[in-house]
Amino acid sequence: MALGILILAICLGATGQILLKSGLSQLGGHPPPLMVIRSIVTNIRVFGGFCCYAVSSLFYIVALSRLPLSYAYPLIAMSYVIVTFLSWRYLGEHVPGLRLLGLAIIMAGVVVMALSYRPQSAKPETGEALMVKTPLPPSGG
């Protein structure tokens, strides 16, 4: 379940990137910074991308509450692959062979990371296993 939430967060983040770029492309070659910032509320694609990114962040923190950071964060690298594919497919961007090689290496790393996951059952909180719990002496007066 937590892995599914993380994948959803990654996909929403990638969708947000495509919407942001698509909307910003409508502003022309090199729009002034204030126009770019204003486009968050004046351009539906930029606004949609911004919202996707926000919702993606919410899903990510839910996933992070259930997964180790050392596992969850590296899997975010999948977004590089997804965004590149979507950029090629929907934005018509050229993806040279060397970039494809880099993406293949990233994918291999993500697969290795994914294979390393072993859910922990009822693991004690950090430091809890080291604490010796002794009963307190009765308070007498």
C-alpha cells in the first residue's frame, strides 16, 4: 500500500512537471520572472501543474510516514524517467541516445532499490530497543 502511494506521488509529480512546462511554453521564449510567477493563477496548465505538485507532496509525506527514507527518496528518481518519456510524447522534445543511456542506468538503480525492500513488522522506534525498561520503585512517604 505504501509503495502504491509513493508511485502515485511520483506520477502526480511527473504530470505536474509536464503541465508546468506546457503552460510556461504558452508564455513565449523568455518571459519576465514576474510573468512566470503570475502564470500560476492566470494559466490553467501552470495552475494544474502546481496543484499536481502540491497533491504529489501530500501523497509523498503519507508514503514517507510508512517507508524508510533511505528507500523512498531514491525511488523518486523514477520521476526522471517518467518526465523524460512524457516530455518526448506530449511536448515533442528530442531525447538523444546518451540521455536514454543515462535513463537506463537510473532505471537499473531504481530496480535494485525496489528489490531491496523488505517490510519490517512492528519495528521498535529508534533507540527504543536499547532502552532497558525497569519498573519504578514504589513511592513511599
